Amino acid sequence: MIIPSKSSPSLLQFDVTDQVATITFDSPSKRNALEPAMRDELAVALQHIQHDKTIRAVILTGAGGHFCSGGDLKNIVAANLDNSGWLGRMQTLHEWVQLLLTLDRPVIAAVDGAAAGAGFSLALSADFVLATPRTWFNMSFLKVGLVPDVGALYTLPRVVGVQRAKEIMLSARDIDAQEALRLGIVMELHAPDQLLPRAQALARSFVGASPAAVALIKRSLNNALGGGLQDMLSAEAQAQSLAAGTAEHREAVGRFLNKQAPLFAWPAQDKN
């Protein structure tokens, strides 16, 4: 099934086979950047999954050798939003982010290539992250003077701990597949041609599981560290709307689009 866009070709493929839904980000020329049309299609797909209880598991993946490279900076610049506009944008975003993070079915991310910015956040929204040896992650928001979003302020500390989450977010550095495996961001590594088959096998295994038990386990674990998802999303929206209004953000985006060196760069560690 393809979810159509009213004004342009679909940027997301949505397929349901044998009670497993597969969402594929499909804009390879932009490394599957999470532009507005793709966000809208993702929201529609997630709403469909939420209401279709015959779907027992969900796979998130990307086409063309990448998962998702994050937000489309050219679109962000063109939108020219003020603080209230950014707040509204974030609140709209969080309608489907909250749905994804609280979905009562297992979510498996099959990640290859780039998972940067919002793409990294989307991978973290999954219950299980599978990747390839060539996968890399980057919480790149600080490079353009922004705050991590798509729920990352909630999910990343729960995976790696608060100190490491601060380092990953404040360094905006690349994390390769092996380090991601060590940190627990990735559960398994597979060759590129085996990535999706492994994700499908894992997803199909839940078709025979008790939907009630799966939902109760997920809900209980989501609350195991104190819950607080709604409060964190509200804080994320407020923080992003403030950060997006700063001169530093505007300058950082301009330097990035003009291929100039950033004013901030995390110093490389001396391994000698």
C-alpha cells in the first residue's frame, strides 16, 4: 500500500503483510530526510496502525541504503517560523511522536546508513534497533543551534544513561555501528542484505504472541523509570521553539547550507 500525497509523489511506503506493517522512508535523493510531506504520511500510517488491531508488529526502515538523515534544513529556512510558529510545529509533530512512543505493538527499526538528527530520534522510538556495520548515528541538532526532538530527550537517556546522553547530544558527533552496539542503542548488527529479513522474522514472531501481554509489558516498561513522556514532550516543544528563534540557530543553518565550517565542533579525543 502507498499512502498518497495530495501535491507530490509519496515519500513513504506503507505495507501490511501477514499482520506486520512496514513503514519505509522513501526519498533516497535526500537520504530520506524527514520533510513535511513525509511527516504527514507517517502520521497517517501510524493512525492506521493504531486502529487496525490485526497488525501485531511494526517495522521502520529506509530505502536506498539510508534510514533517515533528519530534518530538511532548506524547508526549515523556507518556513521562516517565529517562536509561536515553531511551538505549533512541534505540537503537531508530537501528536504522532506520542502515538509512536506509546504504541501497544512491538516496533522494530531496521537501520542502514545514516540515522542523523530526527532519524536518530526515530530509531530510538523503536523497541528493538537492528543495524548494519555501515550504519552511523548522529544527534546533530546542536550543529544548527537546535534541541534534539522527535522524543529524543525522553528516549536517549533511558537507553544510555543521562551522562552519556548529554555527551551524545552536546557533542553532535558521529557514532558508528560498533559503538552503538556497545552503548545499547543497537541490539544486533546484520549484513545489509540480511537486515530486513531479520527484522521481518522478529516482527512475525509477535503474530503468535498475546496482544494483551505485549501491550501490558510495553506500558509497564514505559513507566518503569517514572514515565513523564507528556511532560518531556512539552519541555521539548518549548525548548525547540526558543532555540529556533536565536541568532545562533540562524547563523549555524546559514553556515551549513553554504558549506562553511561550523562555529562549534567537538574536539577529537587523543587516543595515544
